[in-house]
Amino acid sequence: MRPAPDRVLDGHDVARRVRDACLPLVEEQAGAGRRPTLVVVRIGDHPAALVHAEAWSKEAATWGLEVDVVALPGDTPAKKVVGVLRSLGRDRAVDGVVLARPLPEDLNERALQETIPPAKDVEGVHPETIGRCVLGRPGLVPSTAGAVLRLVDAAEIRVHDAHVVIVAGPDAPVLPAGLLLGRRDADVTLCRPATADLAHETRQADVLVVEAHRPALVTADMVKPGAVVVDAGVNAVPDEEREGRLRLVGDVAFETVCNVARAVTPVPGGVGAVALAVLLENVVRAAARPATDDAGPLPLFHY
């Protein structure tokens, strides 16, 4: 059974709204002599990294942003990659820098991401970016967590006093969403995928956010009727309609959960689409930083 359209929380529609709200600022900056500029650093030729770099570049072009892809060989030493990232960090013509993943196995992803200055960390993964989120300071918003907020807002659910349950592993990009929703006076519960009696916890949620990368972890009987469900998981599973092919699914049993929930994000076409829009919004906002002091206060996202 195909889910009712009004139960599907369309990420592409939300992403378009984010873009449309930013376009006047992009044109204003272009009129002042320079368009916001994103640099994508790709190391090696892993198919997924190629897809990410191409998707970011194509979408950024629809925003009217300048985009440059720096492609490095897969055997580039870490020291040279660090040098490239530091050079981009010093370049005032560059507003945002992002690493296309996955990286070659011999490179430390976290260490390289931390080389990108927080003022240009448009994906929102630098410890200082997360720290600003924890403290409620203005700054660039972690893109996945920001996507969750945008989707919850689009579902038009009252967050104040709502019970939010987040099911995620310890390093999941979605985790800062709990802090952001907590600052809106939601009551937030964090669960592991292996939490004892997980279904009991999830059934309490007015807003259920999942990023466990386990197909069909959340089934219809685990969802409170009328809840908003945000599925940030991505899994490749065999395609039953095309032998030998794979298809993408989330962590939520989408078709059946749609019969219970008020709104559910699809995979693909949900959190990922909005996270990319938030990343590009970060580029636009980073371009508005003070021209004389990269370390100064950023007139950006307020929590």
C-alpha cells in the first residue's frame, strides 16, 4: 500500500524553501562583487565520494553559488591534505570547505575535518561548531541536526513540552538535534539502538528521530499514533523488484509507519536533501562574516 501523500514529510520541498529564503541574500552578495563560494575536497575516486561531490556541486549551482572541486589522488599523504585544507582556511575568497567521504582508509577523517576552520565548517562537524551548539552560541549549525529542526518545523508540531526521542549511535550526526530541540523546551530522551525495551521508549515520542543505520529498526507498533518521525538512517538493501540491484531504505519501516504517524520522512528524499540545503545555507551565512576578523562573532544561525 502506497502511503498517503499528506503523511510523507517531503525533504525536497523543505530544501526548496530553505534555498528560496537564501536566494535574495546570495544575489545581494553577488551584487556586492562576490558570490558565496564552496570548495569540495575529494581524495581518491571512491564512487560514493564522487557522488557526494557531484551532488553538492550541482545543488550549489542551483543556489547561484560558486563551487570548486579540489581533486587529490587517493595516495595523497595526510600532511599534504592538511596543507590544502589550511590553505583553503586562510583563503578569504573561500566561504565554506567540505570533505567528500569516504576518505581513503589510511587518512584520519576526524583529524582532517578538525583542520577546517570553524568559520568555514559548513557541514557542522568541527568540535567548536558542536560546542557552540551545546552552549547555545551563534554559529554555523550542524547540517544534519539543522535538517531535523527544519523538518520538525515543516510538520507544524508544537515543540514546547513535546517529548522527543532520539535513537542513534554515539557518533551520529543527528545527535546535536537533541540539544537544539531541548533549547526549544522539548523534553529529550536519547536511546541506543540496543536500549532495553526500545519500543517502550519510542512509543512515548511526539517526535521520533532515528539514525542507527539498521533497516526496519522502527516498526509501526513502536510509534505513538500522531507522532512525527524523522528517519536519518541510510541502508543499502537488495531490491526485490530488480534482481542483483540495491535500493536505499532508512531505519523506519516507512510504508507501515505512515499508517500510524502524523508525518514520516522518506529515504531517500528526506533528511539528506534538507541537510544539503542547510550546508549550503551555512555557506551563504558564512559569506556574511566580518571581512576583517575571521575569528570574530559570526552573524549566523541562532539556536
